[in-house]
Amino acid sequence: MPLNVLAISGSLRTASYNRKALQIAKTIAAGLDAVVTEIDLRELNLPLYDQDIQDQGMPESVLKLKAACEAADALLIASPEYNYSISGALKNALDWASRGGNSLSGKVAAIFGASDGRIGTARGQVHLRQVLMALNVMVTPQPQVCISLAKEAFNEDSSLKDPKLNDQFQKLITNTLTLAQKLKV
């Protein structure tokens, strides 16, 4: 039985390097027979998390996010790095997904990201791992995929120029789906 995989980009920008990275991850996962669904945080337009809103009833956009998370066996999360951390949009989505029953608990996640900086999204990924750990999400430990100097990292067709980085990406997604399959049994 194929795995259900939820793909999320923490970047809202249309031409985001992280959206390009997410597309690569989705293609790899689909090639491994996973059924991949993407949630677009811009289109979803979640309200900022507010306990008062939750107490009045979960908004439709939140219910859609939670249902997608609950249906997933694994997560592919592309995260930009903003000030050594993750984007507000991604943090807000994780906050909503964990409320009213944690829809992320027990999931396996591949995290990765692209940045114009020299160390990619390494610092932001540390913070994302910490947040996901608090939500009982198992993050695939290796390899780490931090796409640095992103402006030069992608080809015209949005593929990665560096074959070593392509190999790392393939291993990360393969390891994530292998782990998710083992936990699903």
C-alpha cells in the first residue's frame, strides 16, 4: 500500500527557492510510489493562531490543514530561514495543526530548505527540528539537505545543478519514506 505524503513549503513567495526544492522532493517521493498531496499555505490563508478563534470553532482552513496532516504517513517540509528560524507562516501552520488534538503526532518528516546564504537553512532547520520534536514528529536525521547560494543552485528547469546535492535529496526522501513505512506496519 502506498504511503500518503503531505508536502508543505514554509515560503509564501511564488518564485521561492523552497518551492523549487519542495517540487524536487515531491518528484522523488512520487517516484518511490508515494501519493503526494501539497498544502499551499498562501492559498490556505490560515488566521494567526488565537485561542479565542479556536474556542469559537476551528476555521475551515484549519480543518482542511488538520485533515491533510491526519491523512499523511509522512511530511515533506521545505523551510526558508528567517533570522535563524523558520517562517511565521510555517510556525503558524504547525501551531494550528497541533491544536484541538495534535494532527502531527507520530508522523515522520523530511525537512530541507534553500537560502541565498552560505550555510543554506542549517540554523533554521535546527529550530524546526526543535518545534517538530515538541509536536511528537520524528524528523529523519540524515542526510541534512541545506541548499546554499540558492540563486546559483538551480538549473533553468528548477532541478539542482550539484549531483551530490541531488544524491543527498534522494537519500533523505528515501530514508523518510522507509521509516514511515516501518512505523505504519
